[in-house]
Amino acid sequence: MRFPQYPALPGRRAARPRTARVGVLAAVVALAAALGGCGGTGDPAGGTTKTTKAEAAADTVEPLATAPKPQLPVTVKSADGTEVTVSSTDRIVPLTGSLSEIVFTLGFGKEVVARDITATFEQAAKLPVVTRAHDVSAESVLSLRPTVVLADTTTGPTEAVGQIRDAGIPLVVVEPAKELADVGRRIDAVAAALGVTSSGDELKARTESRIDAVRETIPAREDGDAPRVAFLYLRGSASVYLLGGRESGASSLLEAAGAVDAGKASGLKKDFTAITAEALAKAAPDAILVMSKGLDSVGGVDGLVKIPGIAETPAGMDRRVVSIDDGVLLNYGPRTDRVLAELVEQLYPEGGSGR
């Protein structure tokens, strides 16, 4: 079974579905970054365009001040079980946006020779794209003569990944990010593959410190007063309206912001399920989290509340919508502190309780 060919969700890529459940996630993931080229965000208070301080910086990465000094060659174990020896970082091709973010932040921006379509940040904008829709083009990758390629376990198609490896290119596969706890692991894996474990330690410490600092800004609340937030995936042009559940990838981020994932709390165990009035009533969100381009695709907050069931929720009645840039929301990488800061800023305006 084949799904529509759209770019992948930032930080993820749609793999070939092997089961019905995987197929649902693949369809959602494949649709998401098609929204990435649009601009604008929704105002959680009233539906007008608004830019927060965190969002203004969202399209750039901040490399470490210390230049990386690779200790090569290195041999690392790829997530697919293969041992890979990397002898040069002169020409790097990261095959997901989230991996690109880590590579650039480690200080290897000048060595990156291509990008995946989900690498939306400013420093990568002029690089050639080596994906067709959400599929990697092996021919495009090989034509750039990479010395190392970085992928994750959902990178596809499998044939393209195999073709790159069969050509003798060192290809390191990293487990994808699914939650906040994966930030350090991903940084470690990329840094090890590039021979800069000390830079990885520095970046991990910086990232974790910044995330902890944001957590300190979350207003104190009484027990049971945490805002319930529903994560919605929207693509108005395709009439796709989905409610995130336990496996959506947003739960740990919401929980870090002191909120409750309304879809997960209502008993939704899958990644996403079609929005229904019944499901929304059970979730009863106080606020709704969306990707900014998804919100644009339904006509902003005014269009969002016209989706059946939205207007009847506490979030819909109060028009409380949290909108965050598609290119960083679920990356779980060096910019996750910015995402968390923006989430906190919009959930708790002026230090309020979020209710």
C-alpha cells in the first residue's frame, strides 16, 4: 500500500509501512512537512498573526563556540546493527532535518554538502536537496561524493539506503527521537560518528542546561490544575484532521511544560486518530497545540474552530491555540529548549496558571 508522497515530519521520515499501524503513522508523518514552506503563526488569544521571541530564532541553529576537532578514523555501531568506520568528515550528508540540526550545531556546517527537505533552518537553506517527496534519492546523494551519510531507522526507501551503503559510503543509522529523553542520546550518537565526542558532551550539557532553565520558568500550580493540551495534526487542503495520542511524539514535551497530554490522558494509545466530536469531548483540552503551517492550512484559529467538535471544547470556546514552527516542534535536539520556551510562553501568558 502506498500513501501520498509528501515530505516528512521535521525530525522524522515516513518509512515504507509494514503493518497497518505503521502505515497510519507513515501517512501522517509523510504529510506534515509539506506544510513547511508556508509562513505565519496563530495567536493563542485571538487568531491573529503573532511572533514570539522563541519563534523568531527558530529558523537558525547556534553552533558551539569551540570548533570541532574530529579524531578519526572511528568505528561505531549503527542502529541497524552494522559496524561503520568513518575516516573523513569532509563531505557530510544528513538525511533528516533533526540530524542536520545536530551536525550544524556541532560546528560542521561547512562540511555538509546536502540536505533533506525537512532541514528548514537558515544555515542549510542553500544546500541541494537529496529527497524526492519523502524518499531519499540515492543517485543524488552519491553524485555529491559524500564521505559519511547519517540516517535514522525510518529513512527510506530501504533500497536507496542499501544502494548508498553498497557504493562503499560509510552510512550511520541513528535511532529516531520520540521524546525529550532522546535529546542527549541523539547528540551522543552523531558526535561519536563524526569523531567529536568531546563536542558532543559540550553540546549535550548546553542543551540540557537550557532545557532545565526553561523548566524553572513554569508557573507553580496546585495539584490537578495542569492545563490539558491536545496535539492536533492538520492539513486542510487534504482534509486531514488528526488527534495525537500516546505515541504522537508530543507527550513528553507537553509534560515537560507542566501540561497534560489530553489525547494520551483520554486513553488514545495510538500515534494519531481521526478527530471526532466524541474524541474531543473525552479529551476536553484547555488548549490545542498545532504546527504553525497546519494552522495556516485550515485558515488560522477562525478556521480551526469550524472543525466539528473543536468549538465545543474548553480550548475552542476560549480560542486557546498554541502554534509552534513545524521545523523544530518534534526534533528533540539542540533547539528543543527554544520549543519548550515557546510552549511555556504561549501556555502561561504573563506567568498565568494556563487555565
